[in-house]
Amino acid sequence: MRTAVYQAGVEDGAPIVAKFYRPKRWSNAAILEEHAVVASASLAAREIPAVPARVLEGATLHEFDGFRFSVFERPTLDIETFGYEPRDYLLTHDFLPVDVRTAWETVVSIALEGVA
């Protein structure tokens, strides 16, 4: 049995992701170390997107009936966050070579219109 990951609906809220850990595969210390790394400020400082385990009752690792699990927020994939904002950031910070900027803007505009 491998680690199992499931999306679960939440009444009156965004869905969450529950990750169930394989028995005898990972120690609690190893799982908690992973949680600490993902939640660390160093990933955010390097602009590495990561979703930390949710803290519930003061802990990120939980157990029920012998099964260990963690709960994670589910980021919403929307056109603003994953389309317009990155486009605007690239344009504002001059990441694009001048000779391809116009073509790039045109293609991105067409793609974003298609998504919208």
C-alpha cells in the first residue's frame, strides 16, 4: 500500500486534500520533518510554491484507528492567480527580450481570452 491522497468536499467551504501515510513506511519524525520543510519560509523566499499541512488542534500529523494522516488546503486554480498576475509580473519586471515581447503578449492574450 502506498501513501494515498484524496480530495474531500467540505460543506460551506473549499475542498481539502487528505494524505494518508503508509503504515510502517515513514516514521512520524520523517513526516513531521517534511511538514516543517514545506511550511518553512525558505521555500517562500525562493518562490517555490508549496502547500503546508494544516495545523489542527496544534498538530499537522494525526491518527485515527491506526491510520496516520494530514490535511492540506486545496489552492484554487483561477485565471487571476495563475494567468493575469504572472503575465503582469513578467511584463512589469522586464523578463522578456524586446524582440519577442510583442509576440509573447499577443499569444498570452489569446490564451487568457480562451481560458476566460
